[in-house]
Amino acid sequence: MMLMDLIDTLLNMTVFGFFGFLLWLYFIETEDN
Amino acid sequence: MSNPLLVTAMLLTGAIALWGILDTEGLAQTADLLVSVQFASRDWFIMLTVSAVLILSLIVAVSPYGRLRLGKDDERPEFSTVSWLTMLFAAGMGVGLLYWGTAEPVSHYLLLVNGGGPEDAAAAALFLTNFHWGVHAWAIYALTGLVIAYFGFRLGCPSLVSAPIIKIFGTSRITVAAGWVIDLLAIVAIAIGLGGSVAMGVFQIKAGIDALFGLEETGLGLALVVFAVLCLAYLPPLLVELSKGMAVLSNAAMAIATALLLFILITGPTAFIMGGVVQAFGDYAGNSLVHGFRTFTFMDSQVEDWFQDWTLTYMVWWLAWAPFVGVFIARISRGRTIREFILGVILGPTLFSILWFGVFGSIGFFAALRTDLPILDVVRDNVDGVTFFVLDQLPLAALTTAMVVCAAFLFLVTSVVSASFVLGMFSTGGNLDPPRRIKLVWGVLLGALGLVMILSGSIDAVRSIIALGALPFVFVILILAVCLLKALKREQLQ
């Protein structure tokens, strides 16, 4: 159970981090393709 | 077969269908388990995403970018605003509205009536139904459709879900791989989502035939006969070019549904229904935005289960349909401004569905609150037959029941034919005229997925299988939103 809870927490943090990834995507310089 | 995306997508959906046919129970249980774990822990993420999509869409609509056109600057819309709105309604008026019109509000009522008085429960039930079918759902479609239309018509990209990502982030190995996976996810989500609609429609048609001929306990046999007739009806249009004919069929289905709406309004308790519609409109307008952030975290497990089974399932269902409906609404919106597009897509169909559920829900509540009719038992025991039970209390029941059966059948045929087209297009690099052979294979696979969900025997199993297929798309829609914002930012620089 402990392990499952740990995995679940990590998944939630990853999903939360996804918003950070989106912000990074928004601000990085990209060239029109 | 030199197209790896096509082959992988077909193998994957085919494998899911095969699994479901060989071990229906196993697939339904696995889907239910996986989905309930995700829903229990990631509910905040799903609700945050749908609310963010709505708010972002509205901000883009009122921003200066709202004046940009989906097409060249001098292009003008192909369709008049009235026929555009009608076509939007038709896209949203799938078989779901016919199925859930009365069944959904009364289902919520069953739960809510334990907690408070019946009158408050009725109003709250109608609000929750409108929330599930309202601006949040249409914002998901609007944003996906906007991305497809903007990148397709204004920037000249192919009509693929991955095209904006390639356009914005370039053709490095990572973006190409990510784009490939995203196209695959979109295809699988559409295929599974549509299989679910096929099953839902077949269940309803079967219940209608039961009601029409007074049959009982027809079980799976009749459902399979209906399914076989449906397959015979949708396969020929895949082989010949019938896009005009499909539009006619879809309009006919919508005309029947609208006629039913007016019929119930006129022959039912008109004042009661109109009161219900007006109150539902006010409740929805006042509370929907805040409700989009509700996760019911502090509630007991019964409410938590309800939230997962209904609200979260609906939200991922709309996500599953988003690429499919998005392509359709993009195609009919060329030449409109971004502002017209977003406001039209979000507000038009929502107003119609408030009217729809107001009418069908109120007549259900009238039966529950003002008569002795056993409508609550019908909702509990035979949710497929609720619409027919309601129609049975009004004049000309045989005619209206037959109309619902016809409309459900027409909606299904047109949905499967257009989904086969969109799947064919997505799996052949955005080809606007996918080969017949490929459309036919998709038609067969959609049928097989539909069959799986019919074999699973209940609408609950269908909904968890759909949710499983659609969950990854939550991430995709957010990435697409970033692509759109980046592209708009460049637009201003030019």
C-alpha cells in the first residue's frame, strides 16, 4: 500500500509539473517551421 | 501498407476490440479499475484542465486576436450565420441528447433527493445536467476546432492533430515522435468514443422497439439484430461519395429531434416546462463557471463515486470526441473570425442544450413530483427506456417512439460514416480524400468496437472503456493550447 501511495503521489506531482512544462514550452524560443 | 501510423492505429484498436469480444468482462473490469484509480487521484487535474480551456478560449475571443480570420484576411464565411449555428447544433445533437434528455436529470435527482427536499433536488439535478453538456464541453470542442482551423486555414498546415506541434516546434526527432504519438492517441480516442456512442444508440433503439411492440426481456438478441441492421446501413455510404447525402440525413435527424422537443413542450405541461427551462437557464448562467472548479473533495464516498461516474466521465468523453467534432466544426467555419468562432461554438449549442434538458428534464420531474407515475423506478431499472416511458404518457406515443428510433438510427449512421472519414484522414497524413479501402476498414473497426461495448451489456461499462481511451488526450489539448498561443503571439509581431 505504501508503494502504491508513493507511486500515486509521484504521478500527481508529475501531472502538476506538466503545467510547468507547458509554461516552459510557451516561453522557449522556437522558429516558425 | 507503408504507413506505420495507420497500421499501428488499426492494430491497437483491433486488439482492443478483439480483447473485448473474447473477454468482455475482463476488458470492462480492467478499464473500470484503471479509470477509477485515475479519476480518484487526478480529478483535480481534469477539472482544472476543462476550466482552463474554457477561460482561455474566452480570453482569446475577447482579446485583439479575436479579430483574426480563420483563413486569409479577405476570406468571408462559406455559410450564413444561421445555417452555421444549425450545423453546430447538429454536431452536438448526437444520439446522447436523445438518450439522456430525461434519464440524466432524473438520475441525479435520485441521488440528490436523499439529501434535501424534492424541489431543490430537481433544480440541482437540472443544473448538473446542463453543466455536463454546457460551455465546458463546448469549450473543449471550440479550442480543438480552433487549433485545427487556425493552423489549417490560416497557416496552411495539414488537418492533423499533430500539425500545430510540428509547425511550432519544428521537425526535430522528438517533436516528430511526439506528433506521431499524439495522432495515434487522437485516433484511438475517436475510435473508442464512437464505439461507445454506437452501443448507446443501439441500446436506445432496442428499448424503443421493445416499447413500440410491447416486447419484454428481448435481451442481447434484439440489440445484436439492431447492430447488424446498423452495419448494413453504414457500410455502403463508405464505398460511394455521399457527403451531401450524409448532410441531408443528419439534418433530417435534427429536424425530427427538434419536432419532438416542440411536441413535448406543446402537449406536455407547458407552463411547468417553461418554468423549468427559465430557472435552469438562470441557475446555469449564475453558477457554471464556479462549478467547473468543484472536485467534491470534502464529500463522502457516495458523492465521490457519483462525481467520477458522471462529471469526470463526461469531461473525458468530450475530450475523446474533440478531434472528431473539432475537424467538423473547423471545416464549416472557414472565413469566420476567431471571436465569432469561439463565441458561436461555445454559446450557441449550450443555449440549445439548456432548452433541450429543460424540456425533457422538466417533463420527467413533472411525472416524479406531480403524478404517481413510477418514473424513478424506470430510471433505476431500465435507463435505456426512460425517453420512451415519458413519451408513452403523451398523445401519439407510437408515432413519437418511432420518431426517436428513427432519429437515433440516423444520428448513428451519420456519425459512423463521418468518423470513418476523419479516422481515414488522420491515419493517412491529413489526406482530405482518404481511400475507400481505408474508410471501410475503419468502419468495420468502429463496428467491432461498438459490438464489444454492446456485449459488455451496460452503459456503465461503456463509459469506463471510453474514459480509458480518452484520458491521455487531457495532456494533448493543453499542448495544443500552448501551440495556439505561441502562434498568435507571432501573428502580432508580423
